[in-house]
Amino acid sequence: SDVYLVGDNITVDYIVDGNLFICANSVTIKSQIGGDAFILANSLNIEQDGYIFSNLFTTSNEVNIKGVVYDVYALSNNLTISGYVYRDVRLSCKNLNILGTIGRNAFVNCNNMSFQTANNTESQETTNTITANSSIVGDLNYSSPNEISVPENVVKGNVNYSKSSEYSNSSFDITVPVGLFGKHGIPPVNSTVSARPF
């Protein structure tokens, strides 16, 4: 059955045999989610033993995916993928770090994008001798104010770039009053995420 959670700091360390809905300040997932996960939070961590069998939909200031997710739809300021996404990612964020694997295509709108290379550094710069640990098995379709140098062997398919403006007048803010839902009168804690729609 579906699970609905509201609070300050929430950890899901039990199997959810259905969809998961969360509004919180901090969210940690350390178990299997059988359906979709809908998460509105300041920070979201999918730990290494976290496994979302379907889609992750999230608006969060900070997102860290260390586990496994089927598809990712995210609006965030800072997003890191060090785990495994089975299929596609559709992301709008300020900073994107790809340290793991995207099994199919990536559709990204960002200011900055970095990758993990064999010498264990995150960099947008590369030479022909660098082998990347990051992997996008399909295409990378991205828009950014400036074209980003993608290390060799990161993208197995095509890299398609379109120019976009910096987050400015075209941006929109989402404020999450997560503290309103805490126990014992916890004061509001607002998280503002600035990003553009796809």
C-alpha cells in the first residue's frame, strides 16, 4: 500500500510495497520502494541500499543518489548521481555531478556539470588519455549558458547541446515550508530552489 509521510527528518528503512509520498526537511531512503517516490524536501539522500523500483519525482535543494533508481525527474540546486539510474534522467538544476551510471538518456538543464574520471577527480576538462568512471549509456541532451567539455568515453551515444541563459528572469523559485509540519511547534525552515522548466 502507499505511504504518506510528513515531518522534519525522515528515514525510510523499511520496504514500501507501493508509492511513497514525503514532505520533509531531510529525507533518507535506505530500503526498497516498490512504486514511485514523490519527495519534496530540503535534502534528499538515496543511500547505497536504497532501491526505487519505479520513478523518483523530487523538488529538493540537495539530492544525492547513491543507490538505484529506475527513472529520475528532479528540480534541484545541487544534484549528485553516484549510484545507478536504470533508464532516463530529466533534470533541471544549478550544479550536476555525474559520478555513477545513467542506463539510458540524460535530459539536463543546468549551469554546471562535472564528471568522475579515472584519476578520481571531478572536472569539466579532459584530454584524450582520460578514461571516465561516469557513464551515460544513451544520449546526453543538455542546455547550459556555456558548452561543457565532456570527458571521452562518458557518453556512449550522442552529445547534443543547446545554449540557455543563466538562472535569472526566466527562473522560478519554489519554497518548501517543511518546518511547519514538524512536531512540538518546530519553526518553518524554507528551502528555495531556483531552476528553469524543461
